[in-house]
Amino acid sequence: MDESSTSPETFSARLRNARAARNLSQGDLASRAGLQASAVSHFETGTRKPSFDNLRRLADALRVTTDYLLGRTDLMDSSTATADQLHRHYSGLSTEYQEMADDFIEMLASKAKQRRRGGP
């Protein structure tokens, strides 16, 4: 990866593109992320850089990964963002609850497989 792919200009452009792709105004994004609209404006113009916490908030509000916003990947894939969010929740569970979650996911996957085969 070259240095320009993670430049502040890349972040600003990615933030604008992701916001536009979600049909959000700067105010809408700010509200979803728990930020001031002026902060979003500063991030998009490159006059300020977000903190790690604000970067995470923006990514969650836009349903993209922080890697996308930082230019580390070109995929603006909300399913990846959802997987990241699920992983954060899962990591916070006790071992007992992680095992329950594993069992539940295996049951859902099995049911989905049966339906694809034409089963009940």
C-alpha cells in the first residue's frame, strides 16, 4: 500500500463518499454518530482529524469499516461492518454466553441450509 492511500485527503474523500452513498447530510451523519455537524464538516474538509473514538462512531453510523474510511481497503461493505460490530459484542460475552451464541448460530445456519435444500 502506498503512503497516499492513507493520507488525510483519502479519509476526507472516503467520508464524503460514504455519507453521499447513504444519502445523508452532514447533520444527519453527525446526529447518527453523536457528533456536532461542524465536526463532520471539519473532517470532510481535512481541517481536523477524528479521534479513534470518533472514527469508530463515524464508521458505525455509515455502516462501513474504519479500514474503508482510512483507505486501507476499497470495499465499502456494510456486511463487514456488521461482522465487526458482532465480533465486538461477542468478545464482550462471558464464555458461557459465547457458547450459547455459537450454538444459536449453528442452529440458524443449519435451518438456512435445510431451506436452501427445500426442507422445512
